[in-house]
Amino acid sequence: MKTLNFGLPKGSLQESTIDMMKKAGYTVRVNSRSYYPTIDDDEITIRLIRPQDMSRFVERGIIDAGLTGADWVKEAGSDVKVVVNLVYAKQQLTKVKWVLAVPEDSEIRSVEDLNNKSIATELVNVTRQYLAEKGIVADIEFSHGATEAKAPDLVDAIVELTETGSSLRANKLRVIDTIMESATQLIANHQSWKDDWKRTKIENLAMLFEGAIIAREKVGLKMNVPGESLENVLKQLPALRKPTVSTLSEGAGYAVETMVDESIARNIIPALIRAGAEGIIEYPLNKVIL
């Protein structure tokens, strides 16, 4: 039987990725002592791999496809097929940023002030390229962790990944520039992509993963509407396209179903009631395939 070797990111993205895959229809189970999770699909084998290493193993064909950040693909300079960008992170549905930061009381105010200064980061190659484009010469050293704690005693500045900025603020650091934005990417080995069976399998994953991510921000709404209230109710409903309207038996009115952003559902439900809707049901969605 053919199988697709798939890389799951180990570390901060691991749990959010497993949750995303669950909504996409795949149940992944991880044993704390093993780097080989199980999945309820006999055509897929999974290995946990650090995001920093993922693109190199995909490029070499050791694994067919995997999930990692665009930042680590760029850092490694890997030649891989980017199948789709998937905007989800550890805490929220958003891109993350690599920022150049200094202590709040630092005299460094701009990138130009970093000439002949020292910078600590995990993203060494990307930072070096960024500074070269600015014409800045600085000492860049690899950071093995706890990067925020290294300025100002050990280095003058840091380049660090941030999702909300809370860690930077807690460590009294001030952002002076953004090096790059990054999102999770589904990447594939070029030879695997040329294999019809593997390509179809990877494309199926991409479609379902995208659907799961879109669904995380939306909910479904069902309601009954008396005939005389239908026009007013429909005016209150945003929809992906148009709401589904079907006739209830014995002339009892209409059943209306639609999908809306979860963030606005709480605002429009009272408006729907006032417009004449009855028996409103809000329900979560697993996947939305556009």
C-alpha cells in the first residue's frame, strides 16, 4: 500500500496543529516517549520534527510533506514546493512576526544605530540578509533560547518571534522594526509532488486543512421564520454567499440556514429575534470548503 510520509511540527505548534487536523477529520495521537504519532489514516505515516529542521528533510525527500513556518523555510534556504499558506499560530489565527527589539531605555532608536552592535537570534541567516540590505554591519550570534533575557547585559539587541508582543513587553523590550512576517506552510518535496498519488493526497490535506482553519472563525445559524418576517430577517443576515431558505410543511413559514463569523453572531442574534426569527440554533463548524 502506498503511504505519504508526513512531518508534524514538534514544539509550540504541535497542539494547535493536532487540533487543526482533528477538525480536518484526522485523529492524531502522540505518545510522549515517541516521535512517531499515530493517525487514523493507513495511507499516512507521521513523524514529529522540529519546525527549524522540517524543510531540510522535505527537500531531501526523507519525508514527502510537512508543516512548518515560512520563516524556517527561508532560514534554511530550502528548495521545496509551498502547497498552501495556513494562517494559524500557537494562540490565535494570525501571522507571527520576527521583530528587532532593544531594551526600552536603549539609545538605539533605528536600524542604522546597530552598526558594530551585537544581536542575538535564532533566525541568523534571515537577520544577516536583512541587515545586509540595510547596509548595516553587526555581530549576529545564534541564540539557543531565552533570547529576550539577553539584552542589554549580553547583547545590544535581539531578533525574536512574537505573536502577541506580551513577552517582549514583560521583558521591557521595544520594537524598532519587523524583520519578516511568517505563517505556517504545508510544504512538499518536489519529487513527491510529481507523483500523482502523493500529489493528490497532499492536495486533499491542503483542502481539508484550509477548511478547518476557515471554520474556526465561523459558526452556523439555523432558525425558523414566519412568512411575513422573511424579508426583514434576511436583511439582518450576512452570509458566505446567500442563506439557504426552505419551506416548512403545512405553510408554517421558512427554515433559514447560514454561516457567519463567530465574532458577529452575538450581535445579530438579538436583531434576528426582533426581526421575527424563532428557534435560533448556533452550532460550531469543523470545515468550510470554499
